[in-house]
Amino acid sequence: MAPEVLRAKPFTQASDIYSFSMIMWEFTSGVPPFDGRPDDFQLSLSICEGERPEIIENTPQCYVNLMKKCWNEDPLKRPSSKEVLKIIEKWIILPDKTKAEDIDEGLKYNIMEFINAPIEHSNLDIESHRLLNITLNENS
């Protein structure tokens, strides 16, 4: 969940782009972001303080660059969905010019695994959100 949403701001296209970056990360790792950590207040606070999942070794640099743009702390600095589409289209149409030729079987496999996986709802619980909002408001 985007940091601004954890701070009780409304969902926006920019928060959707942040969520897309987490899906991108999951494609490279094969596991959800922050897997193995409790979905609680501490994780929410860490995300709001700028923590992001560690980049998986051998992830193509063009992919890393897009993912980092999409998870930018500042929602106004995240690309629009149209910009994301243009970048991905360049990877597909002009792979030699974008250095994206290494985005192939490994990522395709992880993407297919993700698509075929059962949907689970393990969102941060509501109490964690309430506590985070109280803490952030007290510190403002």
C-alpha cells in the first residue's frame, strides 16, 4: 500500500502506480513484498519512512529504474499509467535500443506464476492503519 494511503490520504492513480511497483517487485522475486514480516503498524511505519523491498540480484536495470520511479515517495514524481505503458512498449518493440533484451523467460515465468496464483487478502489490518494515522498526526 502506498505511503500516502497509509497516512490516510485517498487512493489515487499515483497510489495505484506505487502498487504496480510492488507487483513488479513480486515478479522478480516470486514472493510478495516484505514476505515473512507481520503486516502491522511497524511495517506501515517503515514504509512511510521510505523502506522498500531490496532489489533482487540480476534484475534488468531498465526494469529496476521503472520500478523505483513507480515507488517514489513523492506521488507527484511517479509516472502516469500512460508513461509506464510507453516504457514497457519500448521494451517490447525496441528491445535492443532500451537494453531490455534480458527481460525474457525469468520474468515471464514469474509473471505467469503471479497471474495463476490464488488471490489472498493479507492487507495491513485496520487497527494498524488507525495506529499509524494517530502516530503520524501526533508527529506532524
